Amino acid sequence: MNRLENKVAIVFGAGPNIGGTIAHFFAREGAKVVVSDQNADAARETTEFLASRGFEAVDAAGSALLEEDVERIVETAVERFGQLDAIVNMAGKIHWSSILDMKLEEWNEALPSFPTAGMLTTKHAARAMIKTGRRGSIVHILSTAAHFGEASGAAYTSAKAALLSLARSAAMDLACDGIRVNTVTPCGMEHNLWTMMHDEVFNPDFRPPDRPSFYSRDDYLKNIPLTRFPRASDLAWAAVFLASEESSFCTGIDIPVDGGLRHKYPTWRPGDHARTNINDYVRSIRKTAYGEECEPLFPSND
């Protein structure tokens, strides 16, 4: 506890899953938190959750893709708390399409989104850190898409890879000011099982789409050496480390939070040997919000 005591942080993209959990863990470790999201209701909900736990937080809705919004959100942190020590950014627009079907307008919308949000949040946060005399930490949330090619994911992988390169270059630009820039890379998240992948998990009549790029949640799970999906809390602990003084000599690094997925031999399926399957997995876990467990995914038959 108190690893972030006397620090002020902004979390860009702070709904109840990843961003809200990071905001919660930052607050638990002693930080004052500005909660930002382009959805004002989501930002307010997270702020109210933190306040209900006795933490000091303020919401500041806005888009990390708009310079005037980012500048205002950063100013809110400095005006309210007098300084800025850390930010976490995960903003951007996701687009999936085969390269054969890619529309130029969709490409032009998706490709610059993640690096643009990264550039704007880094620029204005760093300026505020320098102005208030803080040797701060900037954290960008990536994806395994930043490191691999993915069928139907040309826009997304390109955008995330650009954000990775931006973070590394920004780390060099800001090193002389004592500001660190690092990244965290998760693979497919556990909360996708009850959000994006809901039908695949809960619908007994689900049939895989007839396209070569499709892989099931069971396929994915069997490729993770630690045989589970990352949780929002896993990312939050990595972000706490990068925002704390424990990582004061780390800049330009990427922390993979993927259970070993990125570093395994490609054709090895560890889940086959561990007898892991998605049906047993979803019955063994509970939904989470802000890093806390709530109801089970499947109701008990008792």
C-alpha cells in the first residue's frame, strides 16, 4: 500500500474494466486520480465508485483524440491537485477488416487514432510534469497486436505498433527531463468473455463464422502458457509498478502481461497438455468490475 502516495494521476479511458480498475488500484495505493473517458457517464460512474471507497477523485470527460480536450483534462488535474505525476492512456478506435475489403476512410479513421491519442496525452502530460517540477511516468496500454500480424487486423495492428514506436521515441525525448514513458501489452482479456465474446461463450447454438481469420476463445486459451486470460487487475498492477518509484530507472520498456503467450514456441499448445478448455474456464471465474469480483459468469444450478 501507499506505493503512489502524494502522487496525482490521470487515467484516459476509465470505464469499469481496464481503465476503471487501474484508477481504483492507483487510488488504493495513495494517488489522487482524475478519471477521463469520452463517455461522461462512464467517467462519472468510476469517480463515484472511487468516492464510495473514500478515495479522492474527479471526473473530466473528453476525447483523447482531441487536443483541446486533452489539454483541458490535464489542466483539471493541475488546477485541482497542483501537480501531475502519472498518466495511463488506452484511447483509440478499433477497426477490423480484411485488407481486401479495407475502405480508405475506415483506414484513415482507425490508423492514426492510437498514436494520435498517445502523442497528445504524452505531450500535454509531459508539459504539465515539467511545469510543476515532477519527474513523472507515462504509461500506454498496447495489445499483442502491436507485436504480431493478425488476419483482418491490418488497421488495428498498424495503429498499436505505431503507438509502441511513439512511446519508445517519447521516452528518449523526455529522458533528460526525468520523465519515463513505458508500455504494457496484454493479450485477449478475460472480461471479453462477457462483453465482446458473449455469444461465443454463452450461446449453445453458436457457430463459428466461415472466415479464415476466426479463432475461438478455446483456441486462444489453449495457447496461453499460464492457461488463463489476463484480468484487468493484472494490467493495473503493472501500471502501478510503472507509475511508482520502484520503476524509476525503467523507460522505453514494454511489460508483456500475457501469461507467456508472446514468448512461447508458436506451434506449442500448452492448454492441450494442461487439459484446459473454455467451458470449464468460464465456469470457474466470476465477472469483475474495478478489479473486484461480482457475480459468476454462469449461475449456479443449486
